[in-house]
Amino acid sequence: MVDQKNVEKLFDCLNQSASLYYEKLKVPYLEGLIKTCENILANSVITDDLDLNKELMDLIKQVNNIEFNKEEIRKAFQYSCLRGLKHQGISNQMITPESIGLFFSYLIEKLYELSEYTIFDPLVGSGNLITSLANNLDKNVNLIGVDKEITYYKMAQALFGMLEYGENVYCQDVLSFENIIVDLIVTDFSGVIQEDIYDIIKHVHSLLREDGFFLSVIDNQFFDDERIRDFIYEVKDKWHFFGMIVLPITIFKNNQKSIFILQKIGSKFIRPEKFLVADLPDFNDEVEMVKVINQLNDWFKKIEFYRVRENNEKNYGS
């Protein structure tokens, strides 16, 4: 359970501390937020301003004795990121709404039967998508994130640290990222040009275990591009286009997006008789959401496909 008071207390600490870095040292808000996370984890503050050190440390002491759960930490960090992006005039499309992360966790439970996951986000941004779904999986998870933008990389690194998800965040172009095998790939392609999406989908194929899934948020314009047929033909022996779930337009301010699901074709792959398709209502419309979830549950119950399970031999392939 998330205690909203805890979220507010941690947000106040993060926000006030980042604001102090900006006001006293002219450090951009997001950099101050990242530094604050480092201070909390180290339980210490070091600047050349002794009075500032005391102010920052006093803020940390206000939250030191509170046992925050992972969702409380993620939410407070997300709110701080949104404040920082607005403060610095940066688009907030790098922060995937938490409702989508929650829905991703539902889909993963339908597509997989694992006790432990290694999950990879090739465009990790602030880390909100991968951590929100991980927090809601209630399973052992190993998270890996990549982003070539230094600020996004540092933000994801700070969030991973606060949530104790390790240090597997890398600042590099995903097309040069190799030598891993993961159970699941997730990402948000918002703002990514068509050709780059094609290149990323083709590249990460070798990083995913046989028969594993790739879940992404994608602009619906992706499917209108005249090159899509050539792309489908090019990858048809490697990727199966498993499903598309249209997201409510209210989330993205009139920019229609969907969840796009791919499955890597491996030795245990079973081609479903039907494409998984659905239109999600507003996430706040509980009655309509229950109807759609029931429809999806019915599809997963009736349609035969390969659900990824434990495999002692782990014949991953490439």
C-alpha cells in the first residue's frame, strides 16, 4: 500500500533540496535532484557552502527514519522529475505515465510464468516505466537500462539507486549495446523517429531470449508509415506481431498511442490464431476497464500461444 503522506514527505525533501541547489549554487533543478538522491543514499552532503550543507542535511534527516516502500519512492521521484522538466522547459514525454507501467505488469503476468525476470529498457529515460512495472510484478527482478542522453541516464541511475535496483544503467546508444540476454524488453518509443524504431527493434532481437516478448509504447502514426510493409516483411521470420492495445487518448493530450507487443520467434513459438487487440478506456473509468480486462483475460484463456516459463537449460539462441 502506498501512503500518500510518505510520498509527499519524500517529494518535499527532494524538491526543496533540488531548489536549494538551484538557488544557492545555480545548479539546474534536475542535477540538484540527482545530487539529492546521492546525498540520501550516502547520508551526507558535501558542498563548499557550510550553511547550505546544514540546510540540505536537515532536509534529509526529516525522511531518514521513514521506511518508504518502492512505489512511494518512485512516485516522489516522478513528481520531482516533472517539476524539474517544467522548471527547465523540457518535454515530459520521457516520463511514461505510471498507469501504463501498471498495465504492463498485468500483461507480463499473462505472457510469462517466471519467478525471476531480467528486464531491459533500451530507451530508459527517467526510468519510470521499467521501475513502475517492476514494482508491481511482485517478483525478483534484475533491471537494465540504456539511454544516450546524459541527463536521462543520470536520472534513471538515481532512481535505480533509490529503489535498490542496482547499477545497470548505461549511457550509450542502444545500437552499440550488446552481450546481454534478457527475459523481457520494454520501452517507450515516444518522440523516436520511424527509422530509429526499426533499427532498435532489429538490434534488440539478439538481446532477447527465445520466445520472449518486447512491449513498447508507440505512436499510432508508426503503423501509417509507407515503409511499414517492407519492415514487416524484413522481420517476419524473427518477430511475430503479437498484439496492439490502443491507449486512452486522455493520457497523451490528443496524441494517440498504443501498446505494441512483439514476440521473438524461437523453438517453442506457437503462432496464435488471433491477433491480440483492444481499446483501453480512460484508466479512471473502472466499469469500462473491468469489461476490457475481462475481454483480454478471455483472449489469453482461449487462444493458444507460448507463455514463457522457467527453463533449466535456458536455450536462449539469438
